[in-house]
Amino acid sequence: MNEQGTKDQTVSGHPSPGGERPVYILAVETSCDETSVSIVRDGQEILANVVSSQIETHQRFGGVVPEVASRKHVESITWILAEALEKAGLRPDQLSAVAVTQGPGLVGSLLVGMVAAKAFACAMELPLIGVHHIAGHIYANQLVHQLKYPLMALVVSGGHTELVFVESEGRFRIIGQTRDDAAGEAYDKVARALKLPYPGGPHIDRLAHEATEAVTLPRAWLEPDSYDFSFSGLKSAVLAVLNQAGMKGIALEPSAVARGFQDSVIDVLVEKSLRAVEAFGAKQLLLAGGVAANKGLRARLEARCAEAGVPLLAPPLSLCTDNAAMIAAAAFLKYRRGQFAPFDMKAEPLLKLEAWSV
Ligand SMILES: Nc1ncnc2c1ncn2[C@@H]1O[C@H](COP(=O)(O)OP(=O)(O)OP(=O)(O)O)[C@@H](O)[C@H]1O
Ligand SMILES: [Mg+2]
């Protein structure tokens, strides 16, 4: 047994890890509100990446409704699995393994992917690999870049904001994380206050770019040596500015609020990331998670990394938000080491990244 509680085993009848035959991993991702199945060759080449988003369903509620999300996953998972196989032009017996997001995420959503992946792997007699969702976001970069270790990853998503030091392939250490809201969560909450649709991140990003002025808002630097983040104070500051303007009858430009908020988030994310890269001697800075799609964040990181002579790696926008290709990319690390999961693997809504290390 390894730290994750999964069994290390090799499976006869399939390409041996590190062997010369191509490795085709079919991966399933259902941790939140995207149902996705992908097939990736050798951890790098995407043959199919089918993503079905439930955003339209959840939009009218202003956020993801967990019960609705699970039901939608049940409705679509088998169709999406069939579509991925068809797009990749592969038969199930040509696959090497089945990977699935084990956690973290919404338990009802994770369970649907877990049951689908287990049933498929069992029927096809394929080995099973459980994947940490954030390892997936980080290794989305491997689908488009050559990684060099040690590296630093800035993970900014709907549920996480973390600086992760990756000393060698698949070995993670969280050196800083949010003490309250995740960056994406703060974007979505501020967007709601500005009456923008869910998810709010892309709308704030767009408004911030159109802005001609910016509302002044605080930066949460925390203790001088800390790599942690905090965004709930900033969110409260935005709400206070909007309330005060409302009481005084002043019409605040939403773009000025969006710009002020985005500037504050970016300042802290960028400066802490660069400080971490230098302190840990990282060879690359990786950007990961849904908020990595943010144009302002990318532009500022590019400029600061160029100044500091640090290569910045970021996935294309389609691989920033949830998708199963990133789960297949991370699963390949375990496949090569023969670290397969038992068929009684559980969905773990609070799975720890460090515990998932290879
Ligand atoms: N251009 C953008 N600017 C800022 N935020 C964005 C942008 N595009 C997407 N986001 C935000 O990214 C988040 C979704 O990212 P992602 O799909 O990685 O999160 P998640 O899967 O819900 O959370 P986690 O990965 O932590 O479980 C949302 O909060 C959304 O508002
Ligand atoms: Mg995600």
C-alpha cells in the first residue's frame, strides 16, 4: 500500500509501465459541473477531450447546485465516454488503463465518475488509477510543455489557491494556500455583487480590460514571509465600496470596480509566486486552474517572469478549466510506476495533494 491507501500492482496483458508500446489512458473527470472523458497517449498527446459543461443549468441559481450536478453527470457520462472512444478512433481493448478523479470535489459528482470508471475498467479488464484533481490542473501543462524540476506551480481555481513546490515528477509540497476564499470563488462572488452572470471570472476579466479607471482596494499581503493568500477581506471591501456608493446615490462604474479588484488579486498572486520561485530555486513557474485563463494575470506574470528570467508555463485556455485530459496526464505518472488503485477505491471529497504524490 502507498500513502494514498492504494495498491501498487502490475497488470498482466497490458503494456508494461515504461514499455515501448504506446500507453493510452482513458480518463474521467466529474468533480464539479463539467462531465469530461479524454483519451491521452503517453501522458502528452490528446486523442480526444470531450467536455460537457453544465454551466447553463446552474447559471439560473448563481452557482453549482450539487444534487443537480450529480444528476446531470449520470445523464451524460455514458454518451461522453462513447464519444471520446469514437473521436480517438480506438477500441476499448486498445486502452492501457482507466483513470478517474478521486478528489477533491463534490462527493455526489465524484461518485458518478468513480462508478462509471470502475464499471468500464472492470468490464474491459483494465487497471484503474485514482487522480488528485489539482495534480491534474498542474499536469495539464505537460500536455503542451516540457516540464523541468524543481518547479513552482501557482494553482488558482474555483476551489483552490495554492503555491505548490514540485521538487521532482509527481512529488508535491504546498508552501502557501488561501486562508479563506479561493481566487475563483472571490471572482464569482464579486461578479455576483456586480450582477454579472455565473461564472463571473471571465466577465470581470473583460470589464477590467475595458476600464479607464480603477477603484482603490486593499492588498492582503499577510505576514512578510508568508506564501498564504486571503481574498475574503478584499471581497468585503468591494461590497463596502458598492454599499457606500449606493447610499450616497453615486453611480460607480462596474468596470472601475472590476479593475480595482483584479489589480489587487493579481498584485498579490504575482509577487508571492515570484518570491517563491526565487526562494525555492524553481526552474519554471507553472500556472494552473480556471483562473489561469485570466488575461490580466497571464500578462502580468509574463512580464514579471521575463524580467526575472524565469520561464512561465501555462496551458491553453481550454485546458485551464476542468477537463479529463489533465487527469490522464497526471495518471500517466502513476501508470509508469505501476501504481494502480484497487476496485474498492473511494471518492475522497477532501483528498490531500501531498498524500497523492507518486
Ligand atoms: N478569465 C478568467 N478570469 C478569472 N477567473 C476565471 C476566468 N475564467 C474562469 N475563471 C474562474 O475559474 C473558476 C473555475 O475554474 P475551475 O474549473 O478550475 O474550478 P473548479 O474546478 O470549480 O475548482 P477546483 O479545481 O478548485 O476544484 C471559476 O471560479 C471562474 O470564475
Ligand atoms: Mg478544477
